[in-house]
Amino acid sequence: METFIYILIGIVSAVFTYSVGYSVIGVVRGNKKQEQLEDRIFQLELDLGNVHRELNERIDREFSELQSNINENERDIISLLDSRLDKLETKIIKKIPPTNNELLERIKAIEEQSHRMRMNM
């Protein structure tokens, strides 16, 4: 019976030793895996920060380019409108009949020219 107890104690100690060893290996592998995951998370956070920064820079560049295009188009449109309005103003002014004062000034000028021509003859 003593032999049986020794065998039983041996089996129990072997199972205990195996369990402790397996647990230690599991803890070591778990810690190693956790460190790898933490490193990967840190790297992903850095990469995400870089992507965020690059995206903001690209958005700023695109916005600046878009704003300059809008400003350029606005200047072109204003210039075109100004020239069209000037032409329209000129046409309208040509169609307005002369006022009485302008006609009187023209008549006086014609009379003066006529008077000079008669004096010169």
C-alpha cells in the first residue's frame, strides 16, 4: 500500500509540476503576446496620427487651391461684367437724345463758325 501511495504522490506531483509548467508557459506566452499587441496598438496609433495629419494637410491644400480658383473665376466674371456693362452704357448713352442745352451749344458753335467764315471771306 505504501507503494501505491508513493505512486499516487508521484502522479499527483507530476501532474502538479506539469500543470505549473504549462501555466508558466501560458503566462509567459500571454505576456509576450500582450506586449506584441501593445506595441502594435502603439504603432497603429502613430500611423493613425500620421494619416490624420496628412489628410488635414491635403484638405488644406485642396481648399486653398479651390479658394484660389474661386477667386480667379470671380475676378474674371467681374471683369467680364464690367466690360459688358461699359458697352451697354455706351450704347444707352448713344441712344439718349441730346438735351436742349447741348443743342444750344452746338447751334452757338455752328453760328460762330459761320460768322468766322463770313468774316474771312
